[in-house]
Amino acid sequence: MDDRFETLAELLRGHRVIIQTHDFPDPDAIATACGLWELLKWQGIESRICYYGRIEKTNTKMAASILDIPIYNAEELTDVTEEDYVVTVDGQKDNSNFTDLKGTEVACIDHHPYVTSYQYRFLKHQIVGACASLITGWVIDTGMPISQELATLLLYGIKMDTRNFSAGVTHVDIKAFDFLIEKADMSRIYRLENSALDLSDLRAYGAAIENIAIYETVGFAYIPFECPDGLIASVSEFILSLSSVRISVVYANRSGGLKFSVRSENSKINAGRLLHTALKEIGNGGGHATMAGGIVYPEYMRQFGDRHQTETIIRNRIMQIYRVMMEDS
Ligand SMILES: [Mn+2]
């Protein structure tokens, strides 16, 4: 398939265009959307950027304000019709993190494994470290003049999605880095990278530190209040950074049930399979080899009894499966 920017621009020209990121957008999704918005504008095509959910983290909010481009919560866009052309970025229609927007999805720009059976009219899909690297490739290929602000946002998005060029990096990401490094404001990126935590987030870290328990190489921590998914994931990564921990299991209260975030740096333990098996019949879990998420439904929590009984049951389930997986490998 022809996946050049020019082909996408011709498809969109003359239509009302909406760029939709995945729900709860991260810096890579924001950077991709803004880069596409600028490319289209350069070609005389107006578009609007939107997302469902919220922009949760401070550094993502800061990234979203680098450029003077309005980014709408989809609930605010009350005039969307079936006639509008929607471009999904950093994800695909029918993904669980893509709330359906009125309007017709015609194009997709994504770097995740391709799973949808939906037939897009235009597809830019490549497994690379960051979606923003695909947009940067278009900036390079078209020769569009790029501002320092856009270069900064794209480079920040790429750095975030590749964990600072250490995960899933391809030559496409390196080429993007090489192009952007000269143009980006590195002191601004440094500041963004050091603004990942809010003061209120420390409560969750504090609670997790208070009750961390390590069994073999599995670190468990419970956050006894509600907090956003992104924060639970950050705490899970923090627990994983302990030298004695190779699997982290962090869970927080969620509407009477529990919300989980699991990380694995042990290649014998697939985090998604571990959590999927552990939560079978009491909730729902799954994900990738290194990161997974899940929930325990409220109705099971009531049967478990008090907090300590609940923690024991969860821990036993996970450790039992952990040991089976270690033996099998
Ligand atoms: Mn991404």
C-alpha cells in the first residue's frame, strides 16, 4: 500500500478532518497528532485533534502545551457527524483504548501490532519504537519546515515511548532522532523529563513503600486508595527498579475492587500470562511479556474478607503461578 503523506493528504482534502489519539493520550500520541496537524495545515488542510478520557500526567499536559494547537476532549466536540473523516493515531479503531467517535475512520497511523479487522482506506503502519518517528519520517520526506517547538515535542514523544532509546528502537527512530536533535530545545526536554511526578503522586509511592513485601523475586505493594492507571504503572516500575525485585505487582483500590499493574524483567515470566491466569474467575487481566494490567471485580472482594485476607489470597495466587512458570521454563 502507498503510505506516503501526500496520499493521505489527497484522501483528506475537502473533508472535515479529526485526528483522534487513543484514550488517555501519552506524549507519543500527542506528538504524533500535533505533527500530523502541522503537516496537514502546511498542505492547506484544517483538522482538529481530540481524545477520550483525560490527559492525566503533568508532563503530558506540559507536552500538549508546547505548541499552540487546541487539543479537545472528544466530549466537547458536539458537532461531529458521520461525514467527518477521522484519522486514528497511535492506535487502531476497535482497540479497547479507542472509544468510538462519531465520524468515519478513514486512516490510521500506528506502530503497535496490527490487530483490527477494520478496513482503513489509508494505513501507515510500521512496528517502530514510537509513532512520532513515523510522523518525523514524513517531515523529512516532504521537506516541511519544522519549528523548534514541533521538533521538541516529537523528540520528547519518541524518547518517552522508547524509554530513552532503550526499548523497541529501530533505524526509523534513530533516523528521526538524528534529524530532530539539531532542532529541538534540549533544555525543555530535560525539564519535561524531570516533571513526571506531582506532589499528590507521592502519597501513592509512600503507601507502596510502607507495605512492600518481597517473595522470592516478586515485589508486592498495595495502594489503599483510588489512583489513576498511569500512576499505578509508575509505582509498579518504581518497585521493579529495586535490585531484589524482578517482577512487580502493584494494586490499588478501584470502585470496590482492585486495579493491578504488573511488570516483569524476567524473560521466563510473561507478565500478561501471569496476571491473566492469576485473576481468572475473580477478575480480568492480560497484556504483554513485560507489562500487564488487570482488575479484581468488587463482588469477589466481599467474599475475600478483610484487607489482609485479600492480600494473602492475591499473593498466593500469583506466587503459585510464578513457581509453575519458573519450573516450566
Ligand atoms: Mn506510542
